Amino acid sequence: MDAELFLSLVEGLGVDFFAGVPDSLLAPLCDTLYRRYGAKHRRHVVAANEGGAVGLAAGHYIATGRPGLVYMQNSGIGNAVNPIASLLHEDIYKIPCLFVVGWRGQPGIADEPQHRFQGKITVELLELLGIETFVLKKQASPDEAGAILAQCGALLEERRCAAVVVEKGALTQSEKADYRNGHSMARERALELILGAAGTDDIFVSTTGKASRELFELREKRGEGHERDFLTVGSMGHALMIALATAMERSERTVWCIDGDGAALMHLGGLRLAAGMDCPNLIHVVLNNGAHESVGGMPVAGGTCGFAPLARSAGYRTVSCAGSEQELAQELPKLLAGQGSRFIEIEVALGSRGDLGRPTVSPQEDLASLRECLK
Ligand SMILES: Cc1ncc(C[n+]2csc(CCOP(=O)(O)OP(=O)(O)O)c2C)c(N)n1
């Protein structure tokens, strides 16, 4: 069903505040909210992580007495577990909230490895958290959606939470939102320049989403194996901690963390930690496009921000910034020669190749070959 219609049904329940982290499967809903309000508006806020979205909905309820809607990919439920269980739940403040959850990895539907287990436990997990859960099926008619939302509305009236788990293709839209950022260098080209400058022994830990898919394909293009790369296919926002611990233990290898701005913001405390550890063989790269490009292009929390100043105040000792191929080619040798913990922000365009593939090596093969390479 059309996301506009879905939203108007939700609004009919008295829900007028929306917060979340975008998801490709929920892109019609995200685009509709963006077209109406942008991404940092009193009615619609893109959160840094899903737990933060729950906090925003709770704050909205405290201020207005009206429940908010929190949207997320099912991968994000984990980030929201704590505020659901210790803030919203009826044993504590009893704050109502409507969750709309994109169902990646739905049993019976082929999906990437990182979504399979999460997909299997999605409904059970929400119910375990005390949230009555309804499935919006792909073929759901507006009447069926209306009936589901009426039941959600009754729960919200009782100050209880409800969730609508959305099957792939259940929400549609006639027109995509127009996301842009004014940068010209493709993320894949930035990665190609980095691979060209890196040492042949260097390890790469890359973030969730298209950056990892591009790294994988660049290795193929360069006729190289994948044994030096850890593609953090799930666990968005944790690539930096994986890279940091690898670097601390393997001081003879340079470890690059290829991060996204959305992922870096999701767990921003990691930036301070990585900088504060002052690990000289760690290089933290943030590919900054101001957007969650891999899942449709919705802006990141708070909109575009400069990461180089953040990195500097967090304590990285060498900090660079590049906004074009020429600048990146100039900055990379300086970065490699830099002292202490190192950081580079690279401003990249939105978009990716239309024919971008997905890793053909399984996560367990990826880990096994990296472990072998580190022996
Ligand atoms: C905890 C969690 N929330 C949401 C997602 C869905 N998701 C996958 S990639 C992505 C966007 C990543 O944005 P960014 O790090 O800025 O990289 P970009 O896609 O822009 O290159 C999102 C939201 C996820 N995988 N995990």
C-alpha cells in the first residue's frame, strides 16, 4: 500500500511525531516523511540510533501526552531493547509508542546472511519485550492495514506499545525523495584511491552497507583476494571497535577502519575511545556523504557535519580532510606519514554503481581467511 495512505491511517490514531533510523524496506515511508518534513523537524527526526528514537518518542509523550511512531529496520531492535525494557515498559513509566519495523530476513524470503537470524526472531523478540506485534503483509489492502492500525490504536489508548512489522514490498510510493549533497567524488573511487595507497599487508575493517560491497568488488577488480578484509556486514556502527582491538593486538599491521558518517554517529563514543587509545597503527576513515546512502539516502542525524573537527577534539593526533580526488591523493601520503592515532574525513557523493554486487564469500569464510592471514 502507498506510504502516504499508511501515514494518514497512523495520523488518524493521533500520532503526530515520527523518529527513527532509515531502512531500505521502509524507504517509501522514510521518503514520504522526508518530503513532508525534512529530517530534523519538530514532527520528524532522524535519530542517531534506534534507542535514541525511542527516547525522542518518550520525550514527545512526556511533553504532549501523545504517542510517537518509531521506525527502524529489524536490525535496530537491539539498539532499542534497553529503552523499551527500562523506559517504556508498563513496569516502569508505561509510555505508549507505535513501532514500524522493516522485516529483513523474513523466514522463507532469501536475504543476506546478516539478516537471517534477526529475521527469524523479530516477532518473538518484540513480543518478549511486551510489544503486541502485527504483520503488514505485502498484499495487505488499505482495509487490512486500517484494521491492524485500529488494533494498534486501541493498545496506544491503554498506554501500551504496539509494533507493525512490515514485509518487503508492503509499502510503496509513486515518487522517490530527491536526496543530494553537492559532492562529486564517488565513495567507490575514494576507496579505490585508499587501496592504491595502502600497504599490501594492511588490514581493512569496513562498515555495514555499500562501502563493504564496494571494497569487496574493488578487490576483485584489482585481482586481489579478500583475506585482509573484514566486512562488518551487520552490527552497524561497530566497525571502529573491531578495527581498534585488532590494531591494538597486531601492532605490526596497519588497520584501516572504513566507516560511514551514519555508522560513526550511531555510536559516536567510539570516536573518542579510538582517538584516546592513541593506537599508531589504526587509521580511521569516515566516508562522509551526510546520508544513510546504503538504505536510500535519508540524511544522517542532525544533517551533515564536519568530522575532522570532531576527530581533532576527540584526540586523534593526525587529522586530514579531503573533498576531491586531487585532495585525497595529496592527503593520503601525509596521513600515512602521520604520528599517533590517525583520522581522515572524505566527503563523497551520494549514489553507487547500478550493478554493484554483494559479497560472494560468506561471513564465516571471510573471518576464516582473515584469521589465517593474521597467523
Ligand atoms: C542497527 C542498524 N540500524 C539500521 C541498519 C540499516 N542500515 C544499513 S546501512 C545503513 C546506512 C549506513 O549509513 P552510513 O554509515 O552513513 O553509510 P552510507 O550508506 O551512507 O555509505 C543503515 C541505516 C542496520 N544495518 N543496523
